[in-house]
Amino acid sequence: MGSESACSGLGLRKRFGCLRRDQKREDSQEVSMAKIKHIAIVTMDAPKLAEFYTKVFDMKILHSSKSGATYLTDGYINVALLPNKAEGKPNGLNHIGFEIDNQEEIARRIEAFGIKAPAQRPRNRPYAETRGCDPEGNNFDLSVHGFQEVEYEADRERGIKRVQEKVDA
């Protein structure tokens, strides 16, 4: 049994030391456990994939951008469906987005694995402050602010107000 399913019940959470998403570890002074906030999938047809996830899993559409990206949520984790614009690049997982408490501490931990610290993201990419990769080259984004708070930063700068749809979980 993997640790993902091992922490689903109260007794098992205590046994394996897992926490609810709203809890912090008492022994962690510097940072709390990172939270997966979004998963980005590269696709040839974001609207078709969005229709699949909304009809099959009852996910809600948060936003569709002019670039062709569609953002979905289940109320806890967001899924970014990104148009595949790179010739020859396969569809599939592009990256996982984590919300963290402390960029410097996470960078130190990554460097302890002999991996380059995450790089600053361009300012026109408001969803995360930095991007890094794990030992096998899988990409991840890191944000102290979180996907929800900065997702529409450019819209806010243009005076467009985001309407937060209440998602029943």
C-alpha cells in the first residue's frame, strides 16, 4: 500500500504521521509540508479534454485563456490544460505545482540532492515564482503565494475582476 492511500483514515494518518491539508507539523520549524496545488497537462485539444474532465469527474472550469489554456478544479487541486505548441513534444504531464512556505529552504533541500536550485520564472508567468526539476528531470513549479492568489494577476492589472465560483467539494 502506497503512502498516498495509507493516510486516508484517521487511524492510518496517526500511524503514518500524515496530516490533513490544513495542519502543520509541530516539529517543522522552517517550513510546513508542501501542498500540491495544480497539475499541468499538455494537450492538442484543451476544450475537448476539459469537456471530458467536467462531464466524467464533475470538475469545474475556473478560466479559459486566450492562449487556449483551460483551468479546472475539483475544489482542492487545479488542473491546467495547456495547448501543445511545441512540434514533436508529446502530450501528457508537463509539471506539478507546489505551494510552499519558504523558497530558500526548499532550494537548499533541492541542492542537497546535487540538483541546481529552482530558477526564477518570467514575470509574464504569474502562476509560480520558480521552476525546478527532480532527479529524473520531471518539472515542478514552486509558489509561496499559491495558484489561486496569483492566477489572474495580469487580469487584475488590467482591471478585470475575477469571479470566484464556489466549488462544492
